[in-house]
Amino acid sequence: MFLYGESASHLSVLLLLGQEADSASLLQGMAASDLPCTIQECRDLMQLDQILSAQHHAIDVLVIDLAESHLKYTKQLMQLSQNFPIVILVPAGREGWVKHAVQLNNEHFLIKDAAGGFLALLPIVLLRAINESREQLARTRAELNMMEHRLSLSQIVEGSPVASFVIDCNHVVTHWNLACETFTGKKAFEMIGTSNQWQAFYTSPRPVLADLMLDEALEKSVGLFYPGKVQLSSNVRGVFEAEDYFAHFGEHGRWIYFTATPIRDDCGKVVGAMETLQDVSQRHEVEAALQASQAFLAQIVDGSSVATFVIDRNHTVTHWNRACEALTGLAAKEVIGSKEQWRAFYPSERPVMADLIMNGAMAEDVDQFYHGKFRPSRLIEGVFEAEDFFSQFGPEGKWVFFTAAPLRDMDGCVVGAIETLQDMNERRLAEEALKASEARYRDLSMTDGMTGLFNSRHFYESVEKELERARRYGRPLSLLLMDIDNFKKVNDQYGHLEGDKVLQSLAMVIRGCLREMDSAYRYGGEEFIVVLPETRSEDAVNVAQRLRQRFADQIQRPAPEQILHCTVSIGVSQFIVGDDAKSLVKRADEGTYQAKHQGKNCVVWVDPS
């Protein structure tokens, strides 16, 4: 927008001429002026209407070179004058026509003198007409906006279920809604038009929060009237909020949460303030009950002999009892109020079981951190329990059994988690000792005490599994049965102690020839069996030959000056469909018998066909 007296922006001028008018001088005069403009001309109202209908840009001003023919279009021109300003050029000597055009409510007239002097004034008149029109339009819009704003404010305040009142820049109450009447007991007709808003809240005159905001005295006076109670709203910019106790509200007084909001005009100037009030007494009662409950919980937790800690919904430690201090070695003062509960258990930051419960973890989530160490509780849904070793507990570390359970509010929402810990070190050590003892006795029941190989009883337990695997998957399986040659002679000549050494020597050779999947057994006396899974007869014969040769190469020294070489006869059998342990061993035993008759110290495979 430009003002009269300033340089004009480019204007769009529409010129309405009479049918017989000569526009050459008018156009020439306007072109010669310094007024930047685009001029369109028309000869009658119909042509004018066509131009306006097709116009893509707004017309800044309509210039009418008034002719007698135009007078009959007065009503139509009146309608046009509502959209843009009109400047009328009246021929000299025809000033009487002006009274017919007065209905246009437009004061912009210019008399066309014969010398053409009016042309010098025309740009000035056009600018003035445009500026006055725009000023009027802006004023009208501002008035409408103000009316709409007041109406909107009134509707918002009156229709709000929140107790609210408004004061103007003179601290006079302008609105006091029905909710505020009910809340304070003061009627709107008592308060509106007065500056007695304090009467609803205090026993003697003093500013309310809205008054302080209006005077922009919050920083200076808030400490005097609302010490430590007022703060800027974290939700709405420029709004102040406070909470205070009003003893004379109701039978037992009320806690009230109240806010003050500035009301500004279009220029940002504070022209009023609105205050809202909400009864928060019930919340304070609940908070007081919660504090009592928390104090009670703290006594329960702190008095428990079971190590216990509690975290809230933000994973902040709220309780860390003395038993927990004793077990973990971490003092409560070092961890309460922090999120560092992990320090008691792990060398670097990671969630503890209570953190996982607080996050709503499922079993698969817990498994990421306690794989193979946890299980869901059999007693309480949503509770997990685990057992783990913590090396930093005590000089040698401790085994700890721990559980974590959610803490829920009345709506069932998880608001925290509690974790308990029990020292299981003595029980775990006892269990490990028992397991070691059981393993030792189990080994003794499975092995031959002299050779360290498996015994014959374990052979029949194991060979059945290998036979079942061979049957099911069609895999090869071979068996070696060996007998030490002339073993009775060794015992008779050198004694049973030397005979035992020969047995132990063969056992050592057998172990040296086996793969991890193979197994060896002392079958009885001087007889030994080797089971070879995934092995065909020809490969089994090779193993038997290697074993036979190594044993034959062993040097036995029954006396300092004596050297003894012992040999072994070996029978080999391979599993066929229909075999059981008895038939498989029987064929191998036949091979051993044949080896003995063939001169001993040899290997014989028995063909099952």
C-alpha cells in the first residue's frame, strides 16, 4: 500500500468515456504525467462490464469522463464504487450534473477547464482517491476483525467448562463465565464492570495473577504475592501458571491450579488478560496418599532381609535396601536417584532384569541378556527369575538367584519394577559338589578300574544306540573283538601284577588308535571290544592291523633283564540288516577263534554270508 505524497506503484486505470467524447487530449495528458499507470478505455456500461468480467488484475481506479448519457447509470455505478474508487471528470459549465452523481458517495470530482489545466491535478486526485479507498477498506476490515475477535473471545470464555475471567487494560472485569460463577460463588453481574476480582480469592485487596501480567509486573511482584509458586508454562508460550491453597474455598479449602494469559491487539500490545482456574484438590489428596504409600513401601523394602531394589517408569532407582547394599557392595546413596543400577552387577552399562521388565520385555527379549539362565515364574505372570554368577560379589564371586516383577497402578499400567536377589553360593557349591560326586560314581559304574576303558555293562548300553543309528540311516558299523595271546602263560610265569600291566598296555594302544567317535571296552578278562561307527569291514581290518602291530611292538619288562613282546588275535565283524548286539559280537568272536587257530597275532574278518 502506498500513501498520498509517496511515489506510486504501477496503477491500473479504467477510463469510461461518452460515446462522442474525444479522449485524445485526456490520454495524452495522463501519459505526460509522472504517474505510472496502464489505461484502458470503454464507451458504455456494457463494454465496461465486459472489461471488468475479463479483467485478471484488480482495477485501482475508475475514471468517468461524465457525459449526459452516464447519468442514467447512477445505480449501476454505485455498485461499482463498492469495489474500487471512482474519479468523475465534469465538463466545464455542466456542474449541475454533479448532483445526480452525488448518490455515488464519492467526493472525488474534477472540473475539466477548457485550457486543460485539470490534467495536472488528475494524478494527485487519482492517488488521493486510491489511498482514501484503501484506508477505508483497511479500517473496515480492522473493525470487522475487532468485532469478530470480541465475539470469538466472548464465545470461548462463556462456553468454556473451565472457570475463566477476563480483565481489560484498566483491570476491569469484562468476562466472568458460568463456570467461574460456580467455582468462586461470585456472580458475573457482581464482577463485570468492576475491578473487584480479588474478592473471589482473597480477604483483602491485592492483585491476582492476571493483574500482575497486565502490569507486566510478574518478575518484580511474583515473589511478593506468589513466592515460589509461579512459572512459565511448558506447553503454551507466554502463559504463566501457578498452584496455591485457598483456605476459604469450600469446607476444607481447595488447591487451585490457575493460569494467566495476555491478550494482545494486532500490534502486539497487551490490552487485557485472561485467567483460568481448576480445582486440583483431589490430585493433592491422591499425591498425599501416594507419598504415604511410598513411605510404607520404603519401610517394607528397607526392612526386608532379602536384597531388593526398585526402579520407576524412567528406570531411576527409588529404593535400594540395606540387604542389597550388603550383597552388592554398592551403597544406596551412590545409586538412588540415578539410572546406574547396572554398576552393581556388570562392568559396562546394560539393562538389568528390572529394566527389561519395565520395558515390557517378552521371553525372547530377556533371552538376549540371560540366555540359558532365566525362566518365567511359575507363580506370577509377567515375572522372570534367573540365576547367574557375579564375579565382583565378594573375594571369590557369588551365585545369585534374582527375580524381577512389574509394579502396576490401579489401571494396570506398569509404573515401575522391583528386583530381589538371593545369595545362592552355598547351595550352588553344594550342588556342584554333588554333581561332581555323581559324575565320579557314574564314571566308576561305566569304566573298568584297571584299564580305564568302558566296562562290558556300558558296552551293551552303547552298542544298542549305535545299532539303532545304523539301522535307521543305513550307515556302516564294524566291531573288533580281540584276545591277548598266551595271557594265562604270562600270568603263570610272571604273576598277575605283570599280567595287569599287559592289559593296561593294550588299553593304551587301543586308545591311541581310535577316533573321537569310536569307543573301546574291556569285555572280560583279557578280551577287549572296539566299536567303529561309520566304518566298513575293510577299513575296520586296517584299524585292527594297525592296533595289532603297535601292541606287538610294545616292550614289556617283567624283570630287569627280561623283555617280553605280547600279541593279540582280533576278529572283525560288520553290521548287516537283522543284526543285534549278540549276533554282531558272535561273528567277531568267531573271527578271534579263527585267528587263534591260524597261529595267533593276526586279524580275521568273518563274512556274514
